[in-house]
Amino acid sequence: MTRSRSTDNTYRQKKSSEWTYQWSKFRHTGEFLFEDWIKPVVLEDFRGKEVLDAGCGSGQHTCFVAPLANHVTAADLNTTEIAKEQAKDLNNIDFVEADIATMDLGQTFDIVYCIGVIHHTDNPSRTFENLYQHVKPGGILIIWTYSSEGNFLVRCGVEPFRKLFLRKLSRQGIEKIAMVITAFMYPIVHTVYRIELFWFLPFFDYFKNFRRMTFEGNLMNVFDKLNAPQTIFTTRSIAEDWFCTERFRTDSISINHYAGVSYSLVGIKRAEY
């Protein structure tokens, strides 16, 4: 059976009820997305490894990895009970209620991954440094984060709208707005955005994945943009600073601008660190 524990650190980041609502209502869908976000790492690379899922959310990614890993530690500040229920049939997971930016788990791991979470923390660079400290020398660190590049409309349109009009709205109200937006997007994404001549349109590559997702999966993504308490978009220069040759083996560093709206970042920690 799965186990739960809490770290003994003082949280610097406040808990957010927004995430509890989101992950009690939605689940990540599409294993193909997780596989894309961790490339060039593949699921088979987790076999027999000690793994840290930093910001486990609903526990969906934990469930992808745990059947292969020797052991998974799944850390989250807000949703460990939700993730624990999702993974109730797996017996090699410890769930830890902790702030991934400040926690000290007292151990290092063969693989540490943080999918879609670092950009929601108070200080993504501080969070990165803490995750890096939890990677064994020779171990792998995987980060997937929203990019500043390619997200002008979200940064300058959606974010100001969310801050001005949605902060005090109920989660149920935001969910209804997200449902309307998602439904409105379908005819556009399945017509205009199928025409390769229009490759220059914003989010052209991103919407290729939209067409592969279920309505619930797309609704979850739209809701996430409206629901998140904060989002700090990662620039290319920050990604390169994080995954620099002083920290990671040169031949292992992968900085992929995924679907034009996010960065998939992978590196193997140098042995001397």
C-alpha cells in the first residue's frame, strides 16, 4: 500500500486551495504527453530507479512511473491525499506533503522530474536549485515548464484577465468559463488550424496536441490557465542558466522548445557535483 508523511521544514510557499479543487476534478490525460515532455528520457529508463516526482498533483504521472521504478517519492504541498487515492493500487510510493522549493528529503534520487509545476512556484530558480540538490551525481533531472517565448497572448492577455476578473470568482464559476472557451476553440482548431499554410498562427503546433486530447483533457488545460494562483514563464536564457555545463554533462543537456509554448529540459548531473 502507499504511504504518506510530511517533511519537517517550515513552508515558505502558501498552500493553495485552487490546486486541491483542480486535481479533485481533473486528471492528466494522455500518456503520450508525459512521454514527450521527458524526452530524450523514456519510461523504460525509470526501471529499477529511485525516483522523485516533485509536484505530483493528481498522481497521474506517478502512476506512469511507479510500475517500473524501484521506489517513487511523490511530493506536493497541496494534493498528496488526492494523489494517494489515485495510486492506491501501487505499493512502492511514499507521498510527502512538502514545498518542493524548500523541502529537504534527506536523500538524493536517480531521477528527479518536475512536470508543469516549477512555473507556479514563488521563485522558480530557487525551486530548481532545490530540485537539483536532490539529484544524485550521475542522476537525471527533468523539468517541463511553460515558456515565455511563444506565450505572448497568455502572458499579456490571459494572465491580466485572470488577475483582474477571476481571482474572486468561485472555482465552479471558472470551470464554467473554461468549458465555454474550450467548446468555442474546437471548430477553429479542427478547421483553420489544420491548414498547413497557416503555420504562422499563434499556438499552431500546440493545437496539434489539442486535437489528440479528449474534451476533458483540453478543458483541464484551459481551466489550469485560468485557475493557477500564479504563473512565472521561463525564458530561454533562464533554461540555459539552469541546464548549464557546469552542472550537467555537456552531451546530456536537452533544451527543447516543445510545441512552441513550453520547455522540456533534461540533463545528467555531473559526477563531481
